[in-house]
Amino acid sequence: MTTAQTTTSPPATSVVAHWVDGGPFAGTSTRSGEVFDPATGEVARRVAHASAEDVDAAVASARAAFPAWRDTSLARRTQVLFAFRELLAARREELAAVLTAEHGKVLSDALGEVSRGLEVVEFACGIPHLLKGATSENVSTGVDVSSVHQPLGPVAIISPFNFPAMVPMWFFPIAIAAGNTVVLKPSEKDPSASLWMAERLAEAGLPAGVFNVVQGERTAVDALLTHPDIRAVSFVGSTPVARHVYETATAHGKRVQALGGAKNHMVVLPDADLDLAADAAVNAGYGSAGERCMAVSALVVVEPVADELVARIAERSRALRVGDGRRGCDMGPLITRAHRDRVAGYVDAGREAGAEVVLDGRGVEADGGADGFWLGPTLLDRVTPAMSVYTDEIFGPVLSVLRVGSYEEAVDLINANPYGNGTAIFTADGGAARRFAGDVEVGMVGINVPIPVPVGYHSFGGWKSSLFGDSHAYGPDGVHFFTRTKAITTRWPAPSHGGINLGFPQHT
Ligand code: NAD
């Protein structure tokens, strides 16, 4: 993905700071980057780019706060989470406005993002139940064994630009509830939501140092991945960076879950309700301008219904209003000019490779600033697996239609793809749907559901190059990731017991 320009000159506009030890922290770095309003194309503010020393300060704060937070009662930790939940629910529109201003997604979509993050906060409010261990009484005469789940220590969360509130909330509510302390490194492209959440956590009564934020880019990430006091890393972003994060942080002895990029296929069988499928393809292909890791980007249509389905998708897409997310539009701008231009480049790349350009989003008339990062819905038909529009993760409002002759061909295509984040099938045949759920090598499957993001009490994660590590995000996997198990074997002998026995412990 593209990066905003980094400079060492003094900032002219306000600078989004770090958050360390319970308050804003300017840091020592003189480097900063631009943060745009994507609907106007203007630089709205700047963001500090942390140095390794700034990261040290944040980790030191998390480390110092850990012993007291680990020992804080479950009752008290839960109260903080409930208070945060209330603040988030009451002020969700405020956070949504922060998201729209820097990311560009339309306000209704930004509200949806907040709701999906809230879901994980609510799950984490149940931490007393989730942390219950297990006890076996009298495993040997007079001996009991219990397994308890304890926190890890300071953990790092590194998040992408496309969900600046939800993705951090996939991790920090559970990490904190389980007794860890956190250093969040949000995307440098839309950094303000992280501070909004830090302020609300402080208001909710979270002690200083339990939640810290370092702003910045690669320098900050690499300092976290190699820091001796960071115990675990939760990362979400593109696959090359996820691989780098996984390899570097595991080589430094950390527990890592690194969620990567995606190419999500939606299969439409000939018996599907084509109106339902067309609605779903438009919503999942163009929602949030296609900048979702669960966006549908490859529509795999089993003939003979492709002509009809493409016509219905094109008709719906032409009616979409593209523009400033604050003006009630359907679809907002892309995140940066460079990213917009890169995505727009796929229209020609597709055409030159032999695809049919049904809709070209480059000429869209947007209801927004003349210099906004606009690209309208783009629909490419007769795409083949060798074309770059199929092999690359485009991460924009470009939907590619691949026409296949059979269910088997559709599944082979999906399973040959290096990514395995989400997929969906549209059909009226329960047997076919059930078979699909079993056959596809993908972590999340929707049956007549185009964006199958699991609820907060199930876990989210892809397979293959969409996730490195063995824990998915949030839900039961999240609790598992942010705790380690200790088995305690106990004997309180009666006064007459004891004696010498050098043999290996056996059960009597
Ligand atoms: P990105 O990989 O460019 O950046 C993600 C994070 O890594 C950011 O915090 C960024 O500052 C940092 N980073 C970027 N380059 C780095 C480098 N070379 N070394 C170290 N750190 C680096 O991703 P993005 O453009 O912000 O987000 C879009 C990507 O995220 C897409 O590929 C999308 O599929 C993926 N994503 C995946 C999921 C998922 O659940 N699998 C969810 C959301 C987004």
C-alpha cells in the first residue's frame, strides 16, 4: 500500500501525537507525515512518526503498568470495560465522524465499523467467565491439579488504515481484560481514532500505562517487533508486511498473529436468486470503496447466468452516489491519491489483458472536493485467472467477473488462490452450499451472506497467505492468544504423610 510523504521539516498544521503513560506524548522524533481528508484531497493535519526511543518510552510505560494491572481484580477490570463500552455506545457518532474525516468511508459505514468493534468490547466484558480455568480434584491421593490462564505482559497491536477503530478493538479489549498492557501502532494514514479511544479508556478509569499509542510507520513497527519487553504481536495489514512481522517477531521470541491481505471470491450458482446476488455483489464489492479485507473482488459465476447477473450489477452500480462521506453518499473516496491512481491503473491493465470494461470508475462525478481521491464503481467482465486484476489484491472498487462452467471449476479456482480470507456462495441448493463450506480452503465462509465477518464471540481469521500464526482474532482464539496457561499441582499432606521417594511422580 502507498505511504504518505515523510518529511523532517517543522509541521505547519496540528500534529497527531502519541499516547503514553495516560496522556499525550510528543516524543523526540522530528519526523512526521501528512494526514489527508480524502474527500477534499487536502492535508488536514500531520502525524508524528515515532523514533525507536519513542517506542521505548511507550513500552516502558506498558511494562511499568503491567504488575499492578495484572493484579487488579477481575471485578475492577470488568468495571473499566463496561464503562468504556458505555462511552463508546453513547458517543459512537463522534468516533464515526473521526473515521470519515480521515479514512473517507461514508458515515453509515463508519458507524457500522464502530458497532463491530463494540461487539468485541462486549465480549471482553465477560472476561471473568472466559478466564475460568479447570480443576481436577484428587488426581492422585490428596493431590489436585488446576490450570489457570495468566496474562503475557506488554503486547503490541499494529493495525491497517482501513478499519482504524474496529481492528484495534479486535485486540485491545481482550488483551486488557485478560490483564495485559498494550502498545498500539495504528496506521499513519488515519491516526486520530486511536487517540479518541485512548481518551475514552482513560475516562473509563483505565490506569495510566495500560494502553499506549505510538504513531508512525516502519521504524515504529520494527522497534516493536524486536523490543525485548514486548511479549506478543497482533498485526493486521497486507500480506508482505504480515509475513515480515511474523518472521521478525517470532525470531525475537514473541507470540504472533499476523493477518494479511485477501482476494475474496463470491460464487454464484445458476439456481441463485440473481437479485439477491446482484445486491450482495454491489454491497460487498463497492462498500467502503472496496477497501475492506473481506470485500468481494472476484465474482465467480457458473454459466449460464453471467450475462443476466452482470447486467443487474451494472444497473445497480450506475445508481450509486459517490462522494463525501459526510453528505449521505453511498461510497466515499480512496485513502490517498497514490492509492487511487494505483487502483485506477487496473482498468487499463484489465482491458489490455482482454477483460471487458463494463463500468469504468475513472470518470465518476463525485459529490465532493475537486481534488478528492475519487474512483467510481468499476466492473470488469470476462476476467481470467492469469490477469493481474485477478492475481493482485487491488483494494479498491474494482469487481472482476470470472465466468466458469461448473461448481468444481469455481472451487478449484478458489483453492488455487494464495489467499484464503473470506468467500461466499449464492445458491438455493442447501446440499451445494454445505458441500462448498466443506470444500473451500478459506477461513470464513458465507452462504448467501457476502461478507461473513464472524460475530465477536466467534473468531475472525483467514487461511493460507491471509494469516500467519495459529490464532485467529477475537472470540475464543483472542482469549487464548492473550493468555498463557499454567498448570498447578497441589498437595496439602496430612501430618503423617511425606517420606523419601526419588522415582518419577506417579499417581496412587
Ligand atoms: P499495510 O500492510 O501497508 O500497513 C499495515 C500496518 O503496517 C500499518 O500500521 C503500517 O504503518 C505498517 N507498515 C506498512 N509497511 C510496513 C513495513 N514495510 N514494515 C513494517 N510496518 C509496515 O496495510 P494497509 O495498506 O494499511 O491496509 C490494507 C491491507 O490490510 C490490505 O492488504 C488488507 O487486505 C489488509 N487487511 C487485512 C485484514 C484481515 O483481517 N486479514 C483486515 C484489514 C486489512
